Amino acid sequence: MSRMSRRPTRPKTCPCGHPEPYESCCGRLHRGEAKAAVPEELMRSRYSAFVKRDEAYLLRTWHPRTRPPRVEFDPGMRWVGLEILATAEGTAFHSTGTVEFRARYTDGGRQDALHERSRFERVHGAWVYVDGDFIE
């Protein structure tokens, strides 16, 4: 009987595009161990939550005045990449911020992208997603 040798596997990078493993990147936010320091970090963690289909995190980080009752995930849609295009405000000195991004996905094998300028606000000191405008 032969034994297959196993090579050590490197942890996968985070879906948000950072080279860190998910567990130490967006995973820590999803588990509630940390909060996003800036809107871009929240945007990246929300994208990863869509990849992981983490409805609880998405709802928790959605502004109470715009939060839907639930998040519907399309079973045929797969998120495949995130590109941050621009950020504005969102520092420790701001109460609002914006992030423009392009999120690539496949839907039933067809490739497409969502291009949005998202608005974020602080609620009780934590950044939350308010809403966004789609850009063509």
C-alpha cells in the first residue's frame, strides 16, 4: 500500500482581496472580534460576507434605517473578485464616508460586475453601510 504524501497547504487569502488568510482578515470582523476601523475595511468585510453568505454579519453592519428584514442570496451567483476604486472621508475625524468599488461575479456561468458608490455612517461609534448608487 502506498501512502500519498501531503504537502502543507497555505491558508487561502481572504475573499476581500487582501493577502491575509480569511480567519485573520475579514473572519475576525464576521466573528465579532473586531470592528471595521474605516469604511473601506467594512466594505471589504461585507463583500466577504456575501462570498461566505453570512446574513447575520450583513444585517448587523447595515444602518438601522435602511436595513432590509433579511438578505436573499441568489444560489446561482458566485462572487469572484473585489476592486476598490476610490474612497472619500471615513477617517477618525468623519462621521460619514464613501467607497466606490467593482465586485465581479458569475451568475449561471455568465460573468458580470457590480459597480457601486456606497455610503457609510457611524452609528454608536461603529461604521455601518447605509446605501449605494449603481454606476454603469
